[in-house]
Amino acid sequence: MAALAQSPAGIPAETAESIVKLTADGTTLDGLLDCHSADSYSWDRFTRHPRWNRPGSDSRRDAAIGLTSRNQAAEFYGAIRLGDPLVAQTALREGHLLHTTIQRLAVNRSGLRLTSDSVVSRFRVGAEVQAWNGTIDQAGTSLRLRSGTVSNITVTSDGTLDLTIDDAVVIGDITVGASLTLRPRSIDAFQQGSLRSRYSGRLRDQRNWVARTGKPPTSRRHVPLDVVISAATQN
């Protein structure tokens, strides 16, 4: 905050410039630049068709791909933000991250038993997880648990959270008693791009009503009378 202290008092422009310089001095989150190519493509395409309401410039297929891209971007950004120590502090209190201690390590390191003093956890059985060494202060460092699946979660009589991780892929040395910060599996930008490519191909199939210019076919199905009455009452 030294830069702000040196800013002339009463000059908002100088203060704003100092804030911009402070934010620019930081390091970029790992993975943030992976979105650069997709952003550039979207911007180039928009500049070629600046009038979004021009006929044919925003078809049903384009709208569907655009919605998918925005949803994926939000998921990806939410995942990489957990690597920011400041964001990690909030995520820890909300249960999206979890401080744990290794209690048991399988012989082939394919399984872990972890305990945590916090019972505020959003992890569920079947969740795919990763972990880095240490606490949230080490957020953004290299992962020690590259992948794994939560197979069991229990709360012991003394209030300790007990977790079992199966199919663990461990990177480097790991020992009983070491601290790990558990996090949800990160999003792979390459896999997201592959999914969009396959999705776009399916939307180009003329058998898909999204690719057609006409109205979508009307589908009708039987609705139980009690459901109709309930919906009419709420309206």
C-alpha cells in the first residue's frame, strides 16, 4: 500500500493509477491465460458480425454454443480462483476447501485416509478431488494429490471429519502426518474445448431441430391431474 500513501491527496486520477499499478504487479493465476485463445476467437467473430441482430448472425446453434461457452468459462474461472490465497480463505470457511492431515497411506499410494478438525465441508461421496501440500497459505503451489475420489465421509464421536480417498494419484513424496488442503478437481480447459467441438458438430446435424430454421416440433405427453391442479393453484 506504499504506492497509495505516496499519491497526492485529493487527486482521484493519481489514486486510481496507483491502484492499477498495484494490481498489475501481481502474478497471473495458473490457467488464466488458457482462455486467451477462446476469447480472441470470440472477439474476432464478433467484430466480423458487430450487429448481433443481423439475420443469420446469431442462429440457434450459435446461441447454444455461446451459452455453453459462457457456462464453461464460469466453471473454469471458479476453479482456478481457488489457487488464490485470498480467495482460498473464503473458500475454506465455506467448506469448498478443507485442511486435512494424512492418517494412513496405502502401500501402493492409491488410497488415503484423511482427517480434519473442521466439519464445515461441501465434499460428498463420489466427488473428484485434488490437494496441495500445506494450508491455504500455500494455495497455488504444485498439487501433491493430482486426482482422487472421495469414497467415504464420517464424523467421529470427537467431532473429527474422517475421509477416505480412493484411486489416488500422488505426485512426489507424501508421508503420514503431512498436511494437505483438499480442493475440488480443477477444470481442464482443453477438455472443455474438445466438448465444445463435439457439441458443435452435433448441432450441425440437420436431424437436430436446433440446426433447422423452422419452429421446433411440439411434443406432448400425459400429465397427471394432480400435477395440473397443483400448477394451476400456484399460478
